Amino acid sequence: MGGGWQPRSGGPGDKAVDIPKPRLKGITMVSEAAQCLPSMAANNIAIAARAFGDQTSVFAQARARRELHNQRLYGFVVSLEQSPFASVVGHQRAIRLLESQLATEQLSHAYLFHGESGLGKTMVARALARALLPEARLDRHLVYWEDDRTRAMSIDDIRLLPDRQPEFHELSLQSFLSRKPALGTRRVALITNVGRLKDEVQGVLLKTLEEPHPGRVIILTAPSLNPFVVLPTVVSRCQRVAFHPVPSPEIERLLGDLNVPQERIAGLTLLSLGRPGWAVSVATDPDVIVRHQEWMRKLDELEGGPPDAALRLAAEVDQANFGWRGGDRSAEDPVLVALGSWMIRLRERMLASTKPATWARLLELAFETLGYHEQNVSPRLALECFLLEYSRST
């Protein structure tokens, strides 16, 4: 075949128009295929790829569609590098945004990934860091800084000239970002669950976000954008990327790929509430389903019961939370475990009832109780209010 096909702007006498090549790395254009398929719509790329023997992933095909000019295919993709987010389950909107920014190199200086715990925010953040720092593994990279501890960070971990040497890092965050990259052209820092930082520490972090260095990227994660969790000024300096619960079929496939016994997959998927990270973390725990069923049973026993039964259950959960706060916090917060179990039970009752209004109101109250817990309201007080209302309403 001759030279590649070129669209024309008008009649036969018009000159051929040069089509700019997509700015996506790793694409090989084949003019012969382009001549055969001059105006293929982008949403048919997967079918066409199979016809020409292309075995690229769905993620790669999606990225190609977004990068092709005006959603039209002026060439033909036959090879495409794998997406750095190929192993992530769900979160397609967030991944499309990040892939587009990586492809065009139009990156923000700071990102805030927000969504409840266990959704996969940290996994996506590390995948983004690996894409930005391809020179070496993150755990050995000279220009990567991460803090994913469950304990609070001190102000010396952040500011440029700390009073004391940071306990967990060779350099403070500001000192790390102020230096030129020893490898590559970027420095990347990740802080998970930024809500564990006290307000004064977040204030020092804010100065870092307000005065970005070229070639530096800071990634933060948080369970929510509640002002009691993350300062609004910190939120305003970052590009916010929302993470939402993942559909159940995707979590079931994930657990199946991990060889979780079939009889446990349905129960773990239900308890996960759309959180693939949580489902994977408890997949080998033989007692997790039993624990949640026990909390559901205790809630069922409150129906029509006396108020003191609700108060005793609230005190039991609060005592478990007190022990959790005094430990290493590697396990899940008992308040979150109990509320998660109860929300599942309330949803089941709502869907099965011919008059679901009462159960819907109680489910909404459970979500409000979860929000109070994020705002550091006394767990016992918040739980007493919810459980007393449950006992009265049922």
C-alpha cells in the first residue's frame, strides 16, 4: 500500500491536512492499517485490535481512546505499554484522570485521594509514584519519600529545620523536597491518612503545598474531606481525586483470583461494603465473618428491648475501642467494625420490609454516627444516641 490515508478539509482540489500524532508514549502507528480503516470510531478500537492480533489490555485501549485526537482514529494502535494501574480493582474515573495527566505530562503538584479506608487509595498512590519514578523500585528509590504509619506524625517529620532528627526518616519532608533529584527529574512524597496529623502539623504541611518546587509531586490520602479530619486550607491546595466503593462482582473476581474458598467469597464481599483492600486484608482471617455476625446478632437483640440494653452495648463497643486506641492499631477500629455490621443488617431489613421508611431512617442515622466518629465525638455518646433510637423505633 502507498502512503497513509490523510483526511481532506474540502473538495478534490484541497491539499491534504497533516494530522498531529497522539502524544501517548508507547504507541506504534501502522499506515497500512490506517489506510484500510480511515475513520474508525474510537469506541471500536477493541474490536479492531483483536482483528489485527492486538492483545493489549482494556486499560491500554481506554488510554488510547482518550488520547486520540477528537475521538477519531487516524492511525492504528498495535502495541501499547501496560497501564501502571492495571492491577487496581475499580476506580476507573480516578484512573482515567491520572492516566490522562501522565500521558500529557500535565501533573498537579499535589493530590488528595479521599475515600473511606480500604478502597485502594494507597495502592493507586504508589502506582502513580512508580509511573513518575520508573528508574528504580520505590523501596530503594533515592527520590521517593513515604510515611504510611498509623501513628501521628510529629512536626519534625515535616518542617525544613527540625528541632530533632525525624524518627522514621533520614530527612524531613520539606528538606527532602528542597533538594535536587539525585536520579531522574522528579521527587515524589506520599503521606497516607493525612487526618492523623495534628492541626499544627497540617499547618506546616500547608506551607509546603503553597510553595511547590518544580518537579515535585506530593500525594496525600484521607478517609474524607471533613474539616475535622483535613484542614480546608490543605484541601484547597490539592487536586482532589474521589474514590468510591467498588461493585461487588469486581471484588468477587478479585477474591477468586486470590484462591479464596468459594464459600467465603460471598460473605467477604458483603462485609467489604465495596472495599477491595479490606476484603484482601481479611481474606485469610477465618473468624472475620463470625465476628461481624456476632455484632449483627447483638443489634437484633435490642429490638423492642429496654433502654439499658442499648446502653450496655454502647459501653461494650466503647471499651473495645479504648483497648484498640491503646494498642498498635494494626487491626480495624472496633467502632467501624460494629457500625459496618449494623449498616449491613439495616440495609437487609430495609430491602425486605414492606414499609422501609423506618429502616432507611435508622440506616441514615448509622451513617451520621460514623461521621461523628470521624469528628472525634465521644464514641460512647454517639453510639448511645444511635442504639437508643434503634431500640425505640423497633
